[in-house]
Amino acid sequence: LLAKTASGATVLDQLVEKQVCTQEDADRLLAAKNENTQPLSWKLREWMPQDENYMYSPLSLEMALALIANGAEGKTQEEILSLLSTSEIAQYNEYAKGLMAEYAQKDKVAIEIANSIWLNTDHPSKMQFLDSYKALVKEFYDGEAGEINRQNALSTVNGWVKEKTHGKITDILTEELVDREDFLACLLNAVYFKAAWAKPFAASQTKKDIFTDKNGKQSEISFLNQTLQALYYADDTMQMVRLPYEDYNFSMYLV
């Protein structure tokens, strides 16, 4: 619809001109298109705190939402897929499978993606996973669709997290959450990343300096320091530098 015709107008413009649709319809269509093509990380910005620091992984959220989308249908699935900027869950499944396979083949970088969803069998609904759903989670997300109860939920889920993050995160599910009456399921994604810098920081250059939080609070912490040649950008509003890891296929961008 946005393709240009010989006159320079778009196909959508011509449809409005010929009264196939109204300008209001066209504007609504364009608004929907712009919304659906925004990455999840951008859509989340309006809900994030404005007065404190935070960190999240868009990839983790996408993978977790995809697990849910595969178990949903109708309007529920449509709304989840709109967050993933896709209309076809099968297409996203293939993307996820290919991405995980590609990452698993890296030599100098360890990047592991783990997915799981756990159903509480003590919930009054007595829901169960279909065998076809368990098989799909395993095939496309190398994940696990398992069952827990209020007695083993903490040990099972937190044990899974500890294993998949190589001990970096030891617990994520709390007793308070498990005891809630509405605790039906636990949805998890873990991304483990470990790599050496292309140019390592010397420990002797680490120095104390002042760090300012988003809310203006200042504290003294340790800063890494080094001098290097790097891809760098600056304008009136920001500075940005790219710090590559050892294999140069992955980089950290600091803005």
C-alpha cells in the first residue's frame, strides 16, 4: 500500500482519492502499521520507570511471550503476536530455532538461551499441557514444559534457573509467589553470555569515580579504564562507543 506509483503518490493515496477507503481509514491503517513494526524494546519504554535504573533483555521477553503465544489462540494470540511484531507464530518459531542453533555454534563466545514453562498442578483449574505443546516447546525452543506443585515449585524452578545461568542467578521464584491463590504457571527465559573483550581492560587501570543514577543520586564505584581505537560517535545530545568482544561478531554499545 505504501509503494509509489508512477505519479509519485502511494497506492494508499490513490485508494483514498478513488474513495475505496476514507482518509480516516488510511490514517488508522498507517498508525497500526507503525505500531506493529516497532521492536518490543521500544514499545516497553512508556511503562519503564523514569526515576531509577533498570535493565531488561528484549530477547528474553520475546522468547517468553512466544511460548505463551504458542499455547494461545484467537484474540489472545493476536494480541501477544502484535507485541512480537509478527502475525504468524510459525514464522517466529522458525526464527527462534535458527537463532538458538546459530548461537550454539559460536566458538569464542558462550551464548546460551534457555526456555521453560511450569504448570502448577495444585491450581484449582487442574489444567494440563497438551503433548503437542510440549513437543513444540522442545523442538523450536529447546525448552521444557513441565509440571510443579506448591511443595516442589521453589526447588524445581530455582534449580533450573541456577543450572541454566551457570550459578549466576540462584533463585527467582519466591515463596510469596508460590503461596498466591492465582499462581497458575511460571514462565522463564534465561540468556547466559560470556566472552572476552577483543582488547581486555587492565585491572591496574580500574579506578574509583562518581556514578550518577537516573534519579540524580551519586555514589562512588569502580570504573574500568583503557585507551583504544574504537568506532565512536558524538553529537550535541550523546556519545556512543562500540566495544567488540573477542570474535568481533558481538559487541557492547555504550551510549
